[in-house]
Amino acid sequence: MNVPLPRLTAIGSGKGGTGKTLISLALAQALARQGERVLLCDADLGLSNIAVHAGLADGGDLAGVLAGRCSVDSAVVAVNGGAAQGGFDLLAAPAGSGALANAGLEAAMCLVGLLRAARAYDRIVLDLSAGVGAESMALAAAADETIAVLTPDPAALTDAYAFTKLLLCATRSRAPEFVVNLAASETEARRTSDSFVSTCRAFLKFEPRLLGIVLRDASAAEAVRRQQALAAGSAASRAIADIAGTLHVRVTPQKFAANDVR
Amino acid sequence: MQLRTFLAKDMREALATVRAEMGDEAVIVGSQKTKDGGVMVRAAFDQGIDQVENITDLSAGEPDDGDAPASLQSERREALIRRLRGEQPRNASASGSFSRPELLALLRGHRAPDSITHDLAKTAEQSGLSDMTLALACALGRRMKTAPIDTAQNAALLLVGPNGAGKTAVAAKLAAHARLTFRAVQLIAANAAGAGAVARLQTFATHIDAPFAVAENAEALAKSVADCGKENVTAIVDTAGFDPRNGKARAAFSALAKIPNIQTVGVVSACGDAEEIVEIIGALATLGAGRLIVTCADLIRRLGTLVSAATSGLPLAHVTRSPYVAAGLETLTPLSLARALIASDRNADEGSAQ
Ligand SMILES: Nc1ncnc2c1ncn2[C@@H]1O[C@H](COP(=O)(O)OP(=O)(O)OP(=O)(O)O)[C@@H](O)[C@H]1O
Ligand SMILES: [Mg+2]
């Protein structure tokens, strides 16, 4: 039987600065801790900055992969030991190079094809760029699951809604799940979530599912400033680990089924 | 989606206003009591997805027509996505003849501030031009000052603006622009612009082969700027974002703006509230900003913030439509803004219950 792995999980949001990169990084690490072999791919094809967030000098050679100069496995860099040793692999363009600025839609589709063929991984997390540009929407639509990152900012609501609507249109049926980030309190997060759900219900006739809440966490901001990983015990990292748990159980039965078929 | 905020004396009145202005289907997405005992209600309205039915499936990324050549396929896909985004092909015959009520409705549809809307409509009428686009362009031209940045001149450029306005990308674009004219540039990150921004700016500097420096304080910056001046190098200075309406933050910044031979350029995002952007630009002007760059113009469909920015009194240097460095700095003229306002009017208008 053909096991449909790797599973592509795209992290997007219409608005910039909602915490996509922070969540993608922590999610990749948390999924790796659950035992998945994870590749984190920086799909922000313009000014990519995952490597900077992760405090790495080098983020891999995504541009080379897209240009056909090298294979995915030779272009990744290992983070925390890499996918083979409890960490994860990272595939990004040189930080801030804008190397892929004009990569375009074809390149985005080509990337999806290459990633789908990367059987060394159970999961590929795609950190999408802000906005609802053609490339981001195509990547979101091509992924197996898409997570929109929402914040209490009203502009984030409008943008996450646009993201959801376009994704629904592109896939006809599959809408994103969502995470509320950067709320000051559980109450504010719930309020944000309720607004988003009721807007989608009213106009799109669909209820997006809340995957988790990541509160504003001073230590998270500090970690990014120092270019360090989120402290494992921090509130943000625990919240993201919970989200990883939810995502992880979705792939587990598939793996077992594949092993049982023998 | 339309998202609007209403102030009223009580909930009943607020709901009635929402219904009257946005229709019965509007959804309340937030409400709170105000200090003076009234209520503030935020409501959303959208057409839903009926308008984009009959869309081909994009999901698997499989070519939808095996026979068509690749370029055609990509063209189709692009057209599809444009449709998904609600953009319509430009229609040459879109510009009609001038009518004041229509112009008022158009500008309101774009959520331009009321004060500016009335002023523009009045001037447009007085112009006596019979074509809507030209009359609007003429009115905009009266209030708009355009002043593109000439990177060949010998002054440092200090970028200032709120968080998230995209100053680092603008710094990169300006540097690339200068390099294209064979001008020597130096990129400077002032005032601990944040680890991410510093690293991004630095990598970018390496790519265009420009020197990069970090200036920890105003004295260090003054020295770097003076050195650049002597060597005929254009210094482009990226700073940490802050809300310019905040007095304390302004005071902290003003030392930088006072450095000799430095030109302060305000950077604001077009994503926001059209009234608020006027306040922000006003605050930037008091900080010494001599002109303005507006970013994220690609992310908005209602162009009210552009109207605000263009008519704010602060000369408009550039508008950017993409975070990508390769996509450069555009110049907005009264005519191009008038065209954009009229061309996207149909889209912007669709959602509003007049
Ligand atoms: N839960 C949180 N608590 C505190 N700070 C946060 C949190 N999430 C994100 N941040 C901060 O918000 C900023 C933006 O985060 P991040 O870069 O992850 O956003 P993004 O959505 O990837 O942005 P972009 O659109 O530029 O790609 C960072 O400085 C980060 O430190
Ligand atoms: Mg990011």
C-alpha cells in the first residue's frame, strides 16, 4: 500500500508578524520529540528568515533545490541533531537574500512536488509568507493540512478570513484550522476565536476548528531576540507542544496500518 | 471582508446602526463599553463565496489541461488566482463622466476619511472636467505632493515608522535602487533594530556588496553619517519601529533626526485605518520626516489609506507593492491613484451596503 507520507502541514495567515515562523519552528521541534522525522521548509520565498530565528548561520539551499542544482536531502541543514537524531531538518533560502523573490507560482508547485517525493520524512512543515499571494495560496492548497495563525488584532481577523476564504475556494472544501497567537489572556484568545468562527460560519457556511492557543509570552519574544530556541518549559512552547500532539495522532494510525500490512 | 467600528450610546442604538449601514447579515465580532458609558461595536460583512463559484480545483497542483503548453497553463492558473483574489481585468471603458454624488460614494467605498472625501469632491467639481478620472486626478493633484527619493544626492536617509511597516525591506529596496545607478551605499542599523532585522539587513548588504554597520547610539550614527558624507556614500539607516504618536518614544528618537545631513523618511503600511494613518503621518512629520513611503499597497483593496497618505501634506516619495526586494519602489501620481481608485471601485463597492 502506498503510505501517503510525508504529510505536508502549512502554516499561514494573511497578516505579517502573527508568529508563523515562531510557531513553525516550535512545532517542528515538538513533532520531532513525538518521534516524527520532520523537515521544516521556509516557504517564505521572498525575505526568508527562519535561519535567523533559529540562530543558524546557514539555512540550507532551497534556491538550489528549486533550480534543480541539488536534491532535497543534500540541501537541508540539521537543527538540534537533525531529523535522524531527535531534532529536525531545515530547508531555507539564505536569510534575507530575496533569492527566491521572483520564484513564482511554478516554482511553488515544483517545490510541492519535490517535497512530496521526500520520503525520508514523516512530516514537512511549511512556513508560508504573509499575505494571500498566489504562491502562498497554492502552497496552502497543496498541503495536507493548513493552519492559519490568528491574533487579537482586528486586521489579523480580516486577513485570516481572506486566507480561509481563498483556501476554501481553491480546494473547494478544505478550510484551514487555526491557532490564536499573541493574546494577552485566555479570555482574549477565546473572544478572538469566537469572532473568527462566527464570521466564517456566517459568510462561508463553515466552522474552522481551533487547534490551540498560544498566549503572548515574554520569554518567547526574548528567545527570538537572542536567536535561541523557545525554552522547553515556557508557556508558549508547552502550548505548541499540545498542538503538535493533536497533529501527531493524525499520522500515527497511518503508520501503524502500514506496518501491520506486512 | 468589511470590518467596521461603530460608537453608540447603547447596544440597541449600535445594533441599529450596524444594520442600517452594513445590512442585516452583518456579524458582530466584538463589543466593549467605552469610558463615557457608551458602547463600541465592531461588525463584519462579506459576500461569502458565491461570487467565486465554478472554480477549478487547484488543490493537488496537477495540471488541469494536459494538452495546453506550460506557459498557457500557468497563465490560466494565474487568471484563476486573480479571480480568486477578486481582482477584475482592467476595463478600458471603466471611466465614466463626472458626477459628484458618484465620486463621494466611490471615495466612501474606499473608506477614505470624510473630511478628505468632501474636499476632493468639491475640488473635482470645481475643476470643470467632465471625465471622472481626470476630475479626481485634478483634485488629488491639488493636495498631493510627490517627491521620489533621489539616492544620488549626498544625504543620509533615516527610515522611521511604526513596527511592522516594513522599514527593513524599504532600506533594502532603496539600497538596491542606489546600486543600480552605481552609487556607493552603506546600510546602517540604528538603535538596536532587533536581531532579526539586523541580520536581514546585513545579509542583504552582503548580497549587494555594500558595507554594513550597526550604530548603537546617536553619536555613533552621527559619526557614520558624517564619514559617508565625506566619501560621497549614501547612508541608508534602518531603525527600530515605534508608535510615533507616543510622546516618550518620539523623544527617544528625536536625537537621531537631529543629526546633520540626514533626511528623515517616514514609512507606513497601507494596511490600516484611513483616519489613523493621518495621525501617524502627522506625528512622523513633527519628528522631522520630510517625506513618506507607503508599503503593503498590494494587500489592500480599499484604497482609503492611500488617499489619506497621498493627501496628508507630507510629500509622497514611493509606494511599494511587494516585500520582495526585487520589486522596487513605485511612484504614485495623481492620475495613477485616480485610476486605481476607479478601477478597484467595483470590487471595493461589492461588499458595502449603501
Ligand atoms: N506567543 C508569542 N509571545 C511573544 N512574542 C511572540 C509570540 N509569537 C510571536 N512573537 C513575536 O512576534 C514577532 C513576529 O513573529 P514571527 O516572526 O514568528 O511572525 P511571522 O508571522 O513569521 O512574521 P512574517 O510575516 O514577517 O513572516 C517576533 O518578534 C516574535 O518574537
Ligand atoms: Mg515568518
